[in-house]
Amino acid sequence: MPNASEKEALEVVFRTRVFPQNPVGLKMTEEEIRKGIQSINSLNDLVEYFIQKDKEEPRFQRDILGIGRK
């Protein structure tokens, strides 16, 4: 991605934080992803977006991989 715009690079980073690519990431539809990306214009915006989402939707729990489930 050497010729990617900043917005394209931010989108790539954004997508690495969402489910299903990231098993502990946010579970978002493609439409929600597009909507979220529209409001992100800088690295700071991206960080703030995920900080807010983490506050709204606690994702990190014990046994996130289901290893302890029977």
C-alpha cells in the first residue's frame, strides 16, 4: 500500500479491529463499517472511535476463545 491515501490506510487499520477477521474484535456489519469509517479522518479519530466503542461494548472477557467451555 505504498501509494494509499491516509484515508485508505486508516480503513485498513479499522478493518483489522472488527469481527470476523479479529476473533476478539467488534462485531460489525459491512454497512456499520462503512458508516464508522466515514467519521474517521485521522489516526486520532480512529483511536477515539475504538476507545468509545470499547466503552460501549465490553468485548474482553475471560475465556474469549471458548477454551473452558464444555
